[in-house]
Amino acid sequence: MTMNRRQLLLTTPALLSACTALPPTPAGLAAGEQRAWELEGQRFWIWLPREYSQRTEAWPLVVFLHGSGERGTDLEKVKVHGPPKLVAVGADYPCIVVSPQLEDNLRWDPERLHKLLGALKARLNIDPQRCVGTGLSLGGFGVWHWATAFPRDLAAIAPVCGFGDPAKVSAMRSVPVRGYHGEQDQVVPLAPHIACVEALRAAGGTASLTIYPGVGHDSWTPAYQDPGLLPWLLAQRQT
């Protein structure tokens, strides 16, 4: 069947409207608020940008992994450090922020994080090329091991006072790293983090490590106050 000019003009706006429909906000969530949610058996805080439901462009995703002291069943504990804390006190992140919680005595499992990321992509308007990870202490270990096991999951990582396996980081040479560590850290030694950064560079990857003189294990306070951290994370894109 042929379509005349008048019919085409009448139908084109409807077609355009269908193509540009805004993605729905999942039930239980709200743009501009940090709320508790659960997927794949994992509980987490999630922040949706204020304009989440007002634009069709996909959003970057930041996944934050907490330290050992925040494990358990009280989700409020996850807000004591890092991005979820900053969002809770008024930070207006221009990205989706997901902050899961580990149960007592568990460590971050790359397979579990990989599945969570897939579930998030399926339900939210996420740019798959702009998913990044950051974490402190136990979470710093977590992002290193996640990127090593699933290098196509993340466009970049920002580990704070944590390190991975220097013998395996060549697998993630396509994942840029911006690390942080306290010079006087007696809980998680600095030397293995330096070794990971150097091994990644030797494998052809891109990595930097900011070392805070005189700072112990609490390098996350200055790290998450670094004005260059979030812009760097959001500028990364998988190729």
C-alpha cells in the first residue's frame, strides 16, 4: 500500500513520539532520591539523577563497594562513607549510583557483581559503555578483582586502600585505574597497591595512584573529596 504526502505528515509525529518515549522509572524508585532496592538477591542503595525520567539519553553508572565494617543487614551502615554518604547529605550526582551491601563475613564476589550489573542494565536506562566501579578497603579489593575477572563490565575503577593480584591485572589492561592510598596505612599495606599499578602499566594499561603522606587507613576521606575523581570516572568510556 502506498502512502500519500498527507498521510505521511499525519503519521510521522506519532512515530517520532514513540521513538522518543521516556523510559519509565522502576516502581519504588524516584528521580533525585536515594532509595533502598533489591535485585538478584542483593540489597543496595540506588540514586537516580534528578533528570532521570526527563531525558532519553542513557546515564552513566557508578557502583560503590563498601569496606568490611559496613557488612551485615543494616543498610544504613553503607551510608557512612563514600558516594552514598555524600548523596545522603545533598550531593547531586549526575549519574546513577548503586551501593550494594555484603552480608556478614562475606567478601565481594566478581561473579555476583557481574550478575547484579546485568540486572541493573536490564531495568534501568544505563549506558553500558559508561559503567564504573569504586570502593574502599574491602571494596577496593573488590573493584580490582571485579575488573580482573570481568574487564568488559567496567569502563574504569577507582580503588581506595585496596589492591588486586599483580599477576592477573594484565587481563584488565583496557580498564583505566585511578587509585588512592594512605602512606601510613597499617591495615592494608601500600606496597601491594603500588605493585598492582606498576604491573598494569607494564601490561600496557593506564593507572595512577595518589598517595597521601602521613595518612593511615582512612584514605577514603580525602579520596572521595578529590574534586577530580567523579569527573574522571564519568569521562571514561569503553571502546
